[in-house]
Amino acid sequence: MMRVFAIAEVSSGELDPVSIELLNLANAIKGEGSAEAVVIGNNLSEFAGELAKHADKVWKIEDGSLENYNPEMYVDVLLQLFSREKPDVVLIPNSSRGAEFAPLLAVKLSAPIVTDIVGLDFSNGVKATRYIFQGKLLVDVLVKESESYVFTVRQGVFKDECRVEGEVVDSGIKPSASPKREFVGIVEPEAGEVDISQADIVVSVGRGIDDASNIELAEELAEVLGGVVAGSRPVIDSGWLPKDRQVGISGKTVKPKLYLALGISGAFQHIMGMKDSELIIAVNKDPEAPIFGVAQYGIVGDLFDVVPALIEKLREVKG
């Protein structure tokens, strides 16, 4: 009976969607065991209730001193919980937070750790799938046998939801000591920034957009569709879009309902970041572009002819 614990992430008063993705993975691998969430912070009832829709059990670790993230205190309270409730697998978001405290937690648990995974299989030993060499290779990591395992999970990969309707348990756990570091404050992202991994519609541009000034065309199309603009690595490297808009192995993985690829040739690294989108439409002048190999619909043509016509037609249909 395998117990899989997913460590939820709460920031700026909101439950990060990656928390549900962790539970999706937990439910997929638990077998006859249990998928259990752990949520740490203060005033957690609403978040715990949401997590309970996807977990067999939700453990609340609630205290005023935990309102703001601190890696020492996270590990402190998690070790207290895991001394009582032994984990077989611990899943943590591969976020800036997770990347900080997961290694420390793994050391304290004497558990092997694999970071930034995109797949996990327990059918024949323990096999974790991740990218290496800046996303050029997808490899299976065979993990040595252990009592517990720690994995950090890439966001945007495990989106197939599983409804469970579990129970919420107040752990009663409090930090055992004061931390060595002090919380100072949160630097909020600039207004207008978006999380492309959570968007239902993504209009993505590649080298074919030619110049930063032409991004406006993609933004206009995204506005009409109610979506967001993203880009391939050449666009990001050129500084035409911020790094958090990059789709691909070295950027973000997206699974929107609609992915519209404009002027993107479709390098392997990019395709691996968007191939699981529900509907992919590609526009490219090159009929041999690899992007057409994963697109359900393709238009061989100049995006500067196609996109304005598409915007006009969409506005006409929407009235």
C-alpha cells in the first residue's frame, strides 16, 4: 500500500494550480494506496477543501508563523509529519520554493531525489523521466530502492484530473524552533505578466515573426481569441518576449485547449513543450516545417497574410 504525499504550494493568498497537478500524478501512481496532500501556512481551510477534491486525505499544518514561506520551517514541520505518517513518495513542485527545500528534505529523510520530472513509473522498480543537456535528451532515471523517494515535478505536465473527495485532517503540528532566516517581503511580478502554463488558448510566435514590433499582431489575435502570447526560444533569446513566455523544454510546458503556432518551425525542444495541447494549428511558409507533424491543422503561408485575415474573420463572427 503506497502512500504518496503531494506538498501543495500556497503563495500570495492563492493555491498554485501545480498543487492539483501533483495530486493528479499521485493518484496515477498510488495503485491501491493513497494520494495525500500536505498544505502549509495559515488560514488554510479553503485551500484544504479544494485539495480534498483530489486527495484521499489532506493534512493541514497551520500556524501564524507559517504564513510566509521559509524553507527551514517547511522542512521542520514536514519531518514532524513524516515521523508519524511514513511517506513512500513525496512530490514537490519544481518551483523556486520546491527547488530550495526539496534537497534538504530528501537528505533529512535519507531518500533519493530526482528533480524536474515529467514522468514517473513504479510498475517495474522506480523510473523517473526527465530532460538533460538543456532539454536535448529525454532520459529515464532508474532510482535505487529506498524506503522513501522525493521528486520535484515540472509544472504543466500532469493535467488529467482525478476526483477523489477525501477528508481534511488538522495535523496539530507547529514549528519546533525559530528559523535562522527572516522573511522580509515579496517582490510582486510586473503587472501584465501571465502564466502561460495555465492558459486555455496560447498564440505562440517563432522566428518567422521577424521583428519585435510584429509581436503586436500576435497580441491582437490573442486578444480576439481570449488567449495569451508565448514564444519559441529564438524569440525569447532575442528579447522580444520575457523568459516566462517561453514554450519548450528549457521554458514551460503548456497543454492549452488551443495552441496556435505562428512562424514556428518546430524544433524538438519546442514541440516537447506543447505537443499535448488539445488542438494545434500551425502557420508556416515552409511546407516541410516539423511543426506540421504535430499540428491537427496547418496553413502553408505567410503569417503576415494569414493572421490579419484570421483576426478580421474572428471579429466578424463575434459581431
